[in-house]
Amino acid sequence: MATLLVNAGKEIVTNRISGSGTEPKYVAWGTGAGTAALADTTLFTENGSRTTGTASRQTTTTTNDTYQVIGTNTASGALTITNAGLFDASTSGNLFVKGDFTGVVLSSGDSIQFTIKCQFT
């Protein structure tokens, strides 16, 4: 299992520092298999609509060193979620952070609330 600030995510950070770009606050999930890699630009088989998460700054080690987004996705049918990510647009856009995990089996109407954190160390 891996959770990574992907290469495109690093570009988002430098864009935001220079006053450009869009905040990565759109939470998506996928059903495909794989291990997150730095060069990834998509999820493994993204499924359903992205949700707009609530973004905040958090303190993990030092004041405001962590960017956090909390968002809830709801299944429209039976599926197994294996990865999730954060994008800078509600459709298309650039992947910021991606994580893969052991599959979570859902029935229609089930939800997962994702808390996605990116700590700058």
C-alpha cells in the first residue's frame, strides 16, 4: 500500500505558491488494482462522481504543516474500492495525492468518508 504526493501534485504546489492554479479539493475513488506511483496521473479505474471536499490546514508536527481534505463518496451500486485520490477539478484535472489500499466492499448507498492528508516535512 502506498500514499503519494504524485509528480503532478508537486506541480500544483508550485503553481499555488506562485499564485496560479486551482485548489486540489475534489475527492475520487477507484476500483482497479495497482500500487500508487509518483508518475500516476489517474486513479485505477475511477468510479462515480468526484465530491467536493472540505479543505483545511492542520498541525501534524509543526504549525499548519499538513493540508487536509475531508470528503464523502457514496456508491451507486455494489463495488469494491481499492484506491482514492485528490484532484484540482471536479472532472478531468490534475491528480494531487493518490493512495491505494486493501479493497473495501460496498453495497449501493454505502459511503466512505475520506480524510486525505498531505504533510510537508
